[in-house]
Amino acid sequence: MCGRFTLHAPLNLLVEQFLFSFPDELSIRPRYNIAPTQPILAVHQPAGSDARQGIQLHWGLVPSWAQDPGVGQRMINARSETAHEKPSFRSAFKQRRCLVLADGFYEWKRDGGRKRPMRVTVAQEEPFAFAGLWESWGQGGENRLLTCTIITTSANGFMGPIHDRMPVILPREAEGAWLDPDSEDVGALSELLLPYPSDQLRAYEVSTLVNSPRNNSPGCIAPV
């Protein structure tokens, strides 16, 4: 699964790498311990447009038909194997896909009777994109709630000793196909949702500071 991640790269670097525009009224700050229900930075491509847009979403997808937005707390992840057919995700899978921007994620490795928090990055320690789905809930205006989920897949050989699932990190060359608003080919889209290559990941142990979402400081990503 993916229950905590980081994004502390500067906005100008993210814009240059992922080629999106970002509304002036929104701002981002370094995030060292992003947790469910918190706002996150994502990129999507609206229907009929060739341009990518940055968007702020709340982590935990709330289906448009949900009666209670609280259900989003249980929908922070969607399984790659079933997201295209689950009622909560299938509409977004076809029509509202996004990139969730990150530069690392946390997973807890079981060691005897305790769990050690590990931070996982790509080998170059550069920003990357999780495959995500987003939804709009509410009647619009101030009551409109924009939410998302991160897609997970089976662990690769590198992640296996840490956890049996991992978030889908999209290779750079797959990002455009995932965002393409004209694509509704479930089979082709599902083929993009693969475990990231083991030899392109790195991991190191971090402080138990990350156990609490109230902690958001550079100390969260410092190696133990």
C-alpha cells in the first residue's frame, strides 16, 4: 500500500519536469510526511486539451455518488488489478486519471516485534509520479471537494522484503499515456500499472518521527 509520502522539491523544478501550469492562487510548501486526508499536488489533462494542469486534491477518493465524504479515509489506495471494475474507481479510471507528484514514500518494515520506517526513493533521488485517480464530489462552488487515490501493485523484488504491495510509479515515458483524456482503453491503461524496476529504487531507515502525521520537518527524511 502507500500511506505516507514526501514532496519537498521546489515548484519550478516540478513544473519543468512534468510540464504543467499551476494556478497563481495556489502554493506549495515542502512536505516531509504527507498523510491521508491532507491536500496533495497532482497533475491532470482536461478533456479536449493538450495542456497539463496542476491541481490540489485531498488524499482519499470520495466517489461522486457517495452520501458521506468520510468514505474517502478508506480509499487512499486503489489496487491496479481491480480499480477498473470497482464501482468506487471505475469511472475515474476511464475519465479522471492523474499524476500524484512525490519524491519519496514511506513503508514500515517488520523487524521481529517492531516496525522500522523506511523511506523509498528512485535511484536518482529526483521527483516522480504515482499513478492516481481523482474525483469531484458535491454540488460545485465552495462545496466542491476534489479528491484522489494512489494506485498500488504487487511488490517488486526490491520492495518484497519491506511490504507485499507498492505504489505504482510511472516511468517518464508512460506519463503521457496515463494522462491522455481521449484514452478509455482499460486494457492498455492497465498495462501501464507495473511494479517499478527494482534496480531503480533505493531505501533507507528513517526516524519514528514519521509515525505521527503531525510531524512535518526535514528530520522525517533524515537517515537513522
